[in-house]
Amino acid sequence: MIQRRKVIIGALGVAAAATAAGCSSPGKAGGDTTSWVDPVANEQPVAPVRLSVTPAAGAAEVSPVEPIVVTAADGKLESVTVTAGKAKIAGEMQADGTWRSTGELDYGKKYKVSVTATDSAGATTTEDTVFTTLKPESVAKVTFQANAMLALKAGSTYGAGQPVIVAFSRAVNKKAAEKAIEITTSPAVEGKFYWRDDKTVHWRPAKYWAAGTTIKVSVKTFGVKLGKETYGAKNASTNFRIGRQLIAVADNRTHMTKVYIDGKLVRTMKSSLGKGGGTTGANGQHISYWTAGGPHVVLGKKRKHTMSSASYGVTDPKDPNYYVTENIEFCTRISYSGEYLHAAPWNGSLGRANLSHGCINLSTADAKWVYNNFRVGDIVDVKNTPRELPIWNGLGDWTVPFDKYGRAD
């Protein structure tokens, strides 16, 4: 603190003499001068620091994606510490002198913001504020699928028919979910969403993927309201690429399956498709023995597999359509209902007649070649059959024209 002091000019004796009567002549200045100087009166007052913390003190139901921002008007921030219990939230000073959080917040937490700042004279001010983030009743997690039976492996290579599939752990608002999904492809292509149900959404381009295409998927749902009381659990991302473009065409009339890689015919295989007709299942459902028509997508492969009519509803051993065949070799699956390309050495009509229950029968050599060369996402397009593959039976996304593909509601 600056002390005021009196400044006296002249000797004490002179000042005393000046107080005696008749010691000065009329019309002349006095013999001493006394002057008062007050430095404090000339000083500018120091403005107090004005701190601002967002979210405000006492705020509740704060979105965890909202950044914490601290400013100091008429002063300088010296330190900002944000904690939730023992956890500390990272942050950085900005070029304009403000502080902004860079670390992630969480749902249902109480955060304490401790700020220290100084004014222009160096005096220190401290302030503590507290706010709480919202706590959802439920959260929806995100996973990425190659199909309903296989998870998508980040960084892996898939076939030209592989759609992007985002699966939520619970029902979500479709429009809100779509806004949170960002898909980037190289080369760039137009695409559309199709909802398999209220938890699973597909995305595909107008045409099969070109060979070598890369796909990046980012789902930013954390802090996003996806339902009445449901929020996104965490952000998620993945990526995959398309290998060579393999398209197999199985013709129900010619009993041949031709395989094209990047537009070039590489193999022609004698085949036997579904025998046609149908029967009634154990629950009264109609069962068709036609191989479903339209583009199928490879879902997975098994070196050996046991096939049974019970898998699609024929369970009575006395039914002439009942069968159990063990250890069928080189099985490449193309639908959820159990259509495969597989070895059928017992079928003497390959290339001549359709005798299967819906699968595409091949020689052991051809089935082995398919097993070794096809990958998940490759296309198997079945031609000239009276039954169409439903969009939900496997990845029937390509059976629907692009102008009709998309969300129904």
C-alpha cells in the first residue's frame, strides 16, 4: 500500500519566523512555501478480474460433448483444473487467452472447475464452480457387421457387394442415427441407407463397389439423443477396402456358373440348382425348392458342414423331403436360409438338370476353387429362376433397384 506523505519545502526556522507578526513587508510574497503532493490521487484504479466459466456454476443435465470454456476479462488466466473425483480432464490455453477442455467428459458425472487468475497489478483471484452432466436412462452401443453372422474386421478386404452395416444395441431414432453416420469412400460414390430393422442400418452405392475402393465409417453418437431416453454410448469408427471385383453368375436354365474377376471370365462350372416345387414345413409355412433369384452376397465359408432339412422346417424323418447329410465339403454360404455353393459328388446331373433343395451344387474341384477364391462380400447372381431373393434373406441389398432402395418411413 502506498503511504501518503507531506512534502515541506524550506527550513523549519524560516517557517517559524514567517508566523511572527510584522516579519514581512506588505505587498511582498511570504518568506516560506509549503506544498502537499498526493501520488495515490493520480493513480488509475485496478479493475477486478471477471471470470467466466461455461457450463455455468450449478448447471445440470449438461451434454458431455459440450466443451468447458474459461475466460478472464481484465486479467490473465494462470491455471485451470477440471476434475471428476480423481480423474482430471485435459485442456489447453488458446491463442486468445481463454482455456478450453480437450479431454472427454462422461455421462452422469460431477465436474469441479478450479480457476486461478491475476489482475493487472498482479493480485490473485481464485474461483471454484461445479456442474453435472446428463445421465441417460439408456445408451445405444455401436458395432460394425459384415453380415448378421460375422463382425466386420477393421482394415480387412471384402467383395464388391459388401454394404456398410451399422448395428445399434437397442432401437434408435432412424433420422438421428443417420445424421450421426459419416461414410467416406475413395473414389467418392453416392449411397443410400436401408434399415433392416430399428436397430440395424445398411448403406450401399448405386452400383457394385469398384475394385480397390476404400471405405471409412465414422459414427458420432456420443452425446446424441437417439430416442426418447436413449443416447449414443460412444463414438465408433471402422474402415475396410474392396479387393478385386468378383461376380459369379449362376444360370438356372443353362445349369452353368460363370465367374468373372474385374470383368474377365476366369472359370466356368457345371452346376445343379434348386429342383423347384415346394412343401409345407412343420409350422405350416411354405418351403420353396427353387434357388432364390437375384444377386446374393457371400456371407461366410465352412470347410465341412452338415446340412439338414430341419434347418428350414422339414423335421419329420418320414417326409420324403427330409434329409441329413454330414460333412459336405467346401461350403460357401450366400443366404441366411441356407443356400450354399458346395461340393455335391453324389449329383450326377451337374450341368444338365436342377436337383438340389436350393443350393448350387458343384463338382468337388469347382467347390474347392470357390472356397479358396471367394471372399465375404463377393457377388453370386442367380439368373432365370421364378423365386426372388428377399432383401432380408442374407444381404439382398442388391436385389432392389437403387431408386427404390432406402428407408421405408
